[in-house]
Amino acid sequence: MRRRTGLGIVAALALLLAGTALAQQAADNPGPSFFRIGTGSTAGTYYPIGGLLAQAISAPPGARACAEPGECGVPGLVASALASTGSVANAEAVQDGALESGFVQGDVAAWAYSGGGIWQDRPKADELRAIANLYPEAIHLVVRDGAQIESVADLRGKRVSLDEPGSGTLVDARAILAGAGLSERDISPLYLTLDKAGAAMQQGQLDALFFVGGYPAGAIAELASQQPVRILPIDGALAQKLMEEHGFLARATIPAGTYDGQEAEVATISVGAQWITSADQPEALIHDITRALWSARSRRLLDTGHARGRDIAPDRALQGIGIPLHPGATRYYRETGLLK
């Protein structure tokens, strides 16, 4: 009886020691944490930029360590870029906890947080917090050559894609139409993703399409390589009126040669693309993600991965943000002197 008791004690001690060892091993090698980034259509700019940033901040368990914090991503973090319908959907998903983060146009983020603009009939998305402003998104108005469209006013009676519900493009397209004295009743509206709109134009089923995003947009580049199209300017009195009515808009240009057949730069307006998260995300995590975003490794990925990546820079990180910064991002920007 004593022998069995002694063996039981030994077994219990062995299990205790094994459990302690496993606990220490788990502490030394924590499992992965997952962090999703809601982007946009795979044909637009959000999706490839999201992929680059997911790569920049990820450091799965077992990845090599770096001497400088943040240079090899966030230890234990596995980030992924998810295609979505765009800004509005991303803001809703982050607010509801269905996504950890997402890309949102600056105007949509500000309206969602304050309950203004397009958010007047929805509950405020007051859990939204900013990580960074990324780059300016140019408003593209692409018209079929021969469609006899020389201004926004000429869209009356035309077949126009405004992008799909839930997108920031739809929000801005409606604002531009209104600025020109038009509404969706004055056109034949279609609500297509950028790639589907490009395909419809190639098939002669569409006269014009709106897209808000960084240039060059892959689907527009493909469309321009297949048939003659023009990027219509949004300038003059209309641009001035829109900027006065909507403070988040700014002047922009699409450089000559961005798309096939575009021989001169095109004046337009833009809105900032912003990376947002939820107030519920841990301060330490968002601090480390922000640090990794502005690391030398991230810089290399952005500079070589996409034309708009070069526009993502620390001196623009706090421009045009109309919602509170996440405390983790605030701590990083104060540590680096970007925020006083």
C-alpha cells in the first residue's frame, strides 16, 4: 500500500514537473495571434497594399528574431489581407468586431464615428480608432472613348457604374453627381465592382465608371490596354465646390502616362486612405503594429511592392484623420516625436 502511494506521489510530481515544463515552453513559444485587415476589391488598390502591410507586420511563431524591435514584424502575429466591398463595409465590420482592422476612406471614417453624412441613419461607429493615414486616393472618372462625355454634367442619361454598395467610391460618386446637379435618377446607374465595370465597358455595356483609389488601378490599366478610354478631369468650379462642401477632399493629379493613352496629367480630387482598428484592440498590440508599419523592413516592402506604397510615409501618418487615434498608435507617435 505504501509502495503504491509512493508511486502515486512520484507520478504526480512527474506530471507537475511536465506541466511546468510545458507551461514554460508555451510561454517561451506563444501560439500565433491573428490580425485581419479588411481591404477592398481584388481589382483595386486596397487589396495589394493590404497584402504588403500584412507581410510587414507578421512574424509567426518560429520566425527569426531581430535585434531592433519591430524590424521583423510583431512576434507571434499572423496578419492577413481580406477582400471586401470597401470602406463602409470595413468600418461596420471593425465596429462590430468582425474584423480587427480595415482600410477606410477618411470621409467614411469621420462620418461613421460622428454619425454624420452617410451615417445619419445608422448607429455611430464610436469604437473606431485610427492607426495611420496611408496615402491619397484619387477619384477616377473613366469614360468610354466616343461616349460624348466631356464633363460630369454629360453623364446625364448615360450608363454609369458607381461601384457596389458598401464602397467608399459609391459615397464619393454620389457627392460628385450632386455637385454637378445630378442624382442617380438622372443616369442609368450600375453598382459593379471595378473589375466587373471594366469588363462591362469592354463589352460596350457601360459609358463611364467611378473608382476611388490609388493609381495605377490594375483593372483600369487592363481596360485602357484593351480599348481607348479617357480619365475625365474633375476640376475648376466643380472641384472647388466639392472641396468647400467636403473638407476631407483635396486637389490631386493623375500623372501623365499612368494609363495607356493618357498623354497628359489629369486634374482630380482625392481623399485619404486610412488604416483603422477598434478601441477594443490591446494597446501593446497596436503600438507594436504601428512600430512595424514604419520600420525599415516595411519601407522596403512598400517601396518595391506597389506604386502607391511610396506615398505611405510617416510625415503623412496623421494627416486628415477625423477619428481618435488608438492609444497604442498614440504612444508610438509620441515616442518618435511625430505627435507632440
